[in-house]
Amino acid sequence: MQLARFLVEAVVLGKQSPNQLVREHPISRSWFYELLARYRRDGPAALEPKSHRPRAFPHQVDQSVVDTILELRAELAAAGLDAGPQTILHHLAGRFDKTPSRVTIWRILKRQGLITPEPHKRPKASFVRFEADLPNEMWQADSTHWLLADGTDVEILNVIDDHSRLCLASVAVPTLKAADAVQTFYSAVEEFGPPARFLSDNAAVFSGKSRGGRVALESELDRLGIDCVHSTPYHPQTCGKVERFHWTLKKFLAKQAPALSIAHLQLQLDAFRTIYNQQRPHRALANRTPRQAFNARLKASPSPAQPQVDYRIRRDRLDADGRVTLRYLSRLRHFHVSYKAARAASHAPGRRRPRPRACRRRRTASRTNPGSQPRLPALSRAYTGPASGETAVR
């Protein structure tokens, strides 16, 4: 515009020829005469740059819709729930005759400074994703930590369905133990049926591989014919669905009143399960709720074939009082072994495989010196699968 102002003033004030100026400078004849007409009509202000904004916006979203979008965003964020454009679009359905698209809602939130664009995210095509074809085909389980109002650290065990993302269980305990994992698993089985596979990380309550044996939950899965799978160590992406569920759950808990006790925290977990399973639309499920996706298909079931599992055998020694210590249901138990029963077991023909709570022992004592202390023999203990109605030894 500086060149245009210079040329117009040269004609109006300097009385120069417009045709000569057009030939000597890079400006079109029609545009130059348009600027001259504006200058003579409105004065120097007519040469200032004007907005290119259109005079009418026939496709602009009504202000009432924009206000509703911002209110929903604030309400969902205050409740600790997902407040993205897809969720807002779900809640807008039926409120207006013409509902804006998801992209339009995203632009409105961006214009208000409520969304920060992240154009450098890793593309979705680079991820290797897997998803079970049927409900109950695979369950994912993992635990996470949370703080009560007094700063006490507790653990939350979450179990979700891989296909439908349904939250099967969310239980708060002071410290997660083997008995808690088994009890939570059977509670979920009673409500939703048994899974075909069970996926978890390598925590001590889920896997006994690092100790060369089987934990209580693994023994129960073996007995039911459920395939037990563990993720690669230091690779949480394998259990990515339940890991992402932790983040969603903690976002909700952070907006609630701090839990005063485990019972109070459990009430908050139960409320979140209802919202997550039955009310909140899931983007990975085509905006269906997890409960709708879980009920939409037939359920998978465990294989009737019992997997072959190798159990370990440990050899312990009786103490001076003829007792042995055994960990059962996450508690140390001290069993007194009768020397008479030990002698009978040592003379039994053949080698029999013991039950989880049974033990075999052998004692040799000096017959020549009755007052001498007997030598403490080795005790064999096998970690086996439980019989019907029993719980495996950890």
C-alpha cells in the first residue's frame, strides 16, 4: 500500500500522468484508477488496508450452541471425566436441531484457548495394536497406587475386558496380596463369566516365574483351564488398555473429595465403574459404552483342555521342635510334624505326589545315644495345583 499511496499522491498533488506512472511501476491500470476514485471520494483513509472478512456467515454456529459447548466442557472437566470434542458431541445429541461436527467443536475449544494443538504426535499408523475379537476372550489386570486423605498409600487392582474395555473389577486394598487377587478374580468371574486368557504384568501377586514356581492366581487359572499370559518385563505397552484405564480413573479421583478410608475410596471406585461402563462413550468402541460393547457379542470361554504345568519341589528342614514353616494364602503358617508320622511316611512304598497342604518327611535319630539331639532331615514340599475347593499355595 505504500507504493499505491505514493502513486496516488503523485497524480493528485503532483499532477503527473496516470498512464505514465502505470507503465513505470508494477501496478495494474484498473486497480490504480480504483484507488484514485477512492481517494477522491473518501480521502487518504480510503488507501488504508481493509479487512477481507465476509459480511455474512451463513454457516456460523449459533452463540447458544457455543455457550452450551463451553458449559459441557467445564462440567465434564470439573467431574474428572473426559471432556474432549467427541464426548461433548455425545452430550449435545438431541439438544439442538443442528448439531455441529466433532471438528467444529474442536475449533471452538481451540478458539477459546481450552485445547492446545499437538501436531507432532506419533502417528497412529506406527502403533502395533491388538484387540480380542470376543468379550471374555482376554482380561487385563494391573494394580496402581493412590493416597488417602491422611497420606496413607493404598493399592487399587483393576481388571478390564480387552475387547469391550469393560471394567470388570476395581478394588482398593491396603497392600495387594495373592489372596486379594484370587478373590477379585472370582468376584469378576461370578458376575461376568470366566475368561479364555488372563494377561498381567510380572508382579509378585500375578507371576511366580522369578521364584521358579506358581502363585495362587496362576494355580487357580491352571485349574480352570484359563491361559495365563504375562507381559515382557519393563514393557507396559503390552497391558496398555489397563494402563490407560489407570490414567482415566485417577483423573476422576483427583476431582473427588480425598478419601478418608479404604471404604470411602471403594465407594468412589464403584461410582466411577457405573459411569465408565454404562454412561461414558468410548472412542475406541465407536462411541458405544463398554457395557453395550460387552453385550453385543457372544462370550468366549476357557479351553476344556487342562494345560501342562511344571511345578517346583523345595526341600526344607524341620526345626528343633519338629516344625516346618509354610506360606499359605499369603500368611506364614507353622506346622508341627509328628516324628511317628515322619517315620511311617519314610517307609511308605513308592513316591507319592503330595497335596498342597501335605508334606513328606524323613527322620533319622541315633539309637545308640538316646539323649543326643536327632539330625534334622530334609523335607520335600511340592507346589501343586489345588484340589477341588482348595486354594493354591503361594
